[in-house]
Amino acid sequence: MDVERITFERTGGFAGMHNVVNINPRDLSAEQARALGELLDELDFDKLSKQAMNNPSVPDQFTYHITVETKQGEHSLITGDASAAEKTEELIRMLNRIARKLAQNKK
């Protein structure tokens, strides 16, 4: 998947957080960009259902809105801590690590 940009939004939790980060793969290390692209390909991200929320009323869970933009268009996924499939959880962990690193670099 030739990714142009990823918008990663995390909301909820005990404190009602709302964080949004835009990730440009060209700003990542070659290894990170490759791993991210491979994981998106393994997930067939552009074919995933837009909504993967089995139980949206779980107290204090985080909800994730992930939008992947390519030259062919964009595809979004909304999921939560209690609903994410194993590979999707792996993507969420990776995006959280990238978001934290980007936030540290801005300081």
C-alpha cells in the first residue's frame, strides 16, 4: 500500500482524552515506514469494514479513528479497545508509538 498520510485519532479513556496526529510515512525512518506499510498490507486495510465496534458502551475504553490516504483514495476504520482484532491492535500499538515519538520531537 502506497500511503500518503495517516490520520490517527484516539478518544475516550478515563480522562476523556482527544488526540489527533497526522503521520506522513516520509517523515518516519525507512524501517518504520516499511513495517507500517507491511502491516497495512497484511490487514488489507482498504478492505476492512469502516466500523468495528462490537461493544461501544465499554466504560473508559479508547476509541480509534484511523484514516489511511493513498493516491487511490482514502479508507477509514473506527474501532475500540474491546473490539479491535489482534492485527488491528498491533496497528494501534504501532501508531501510538509513532504518535508519542512525534509529540516528543515537537518539544
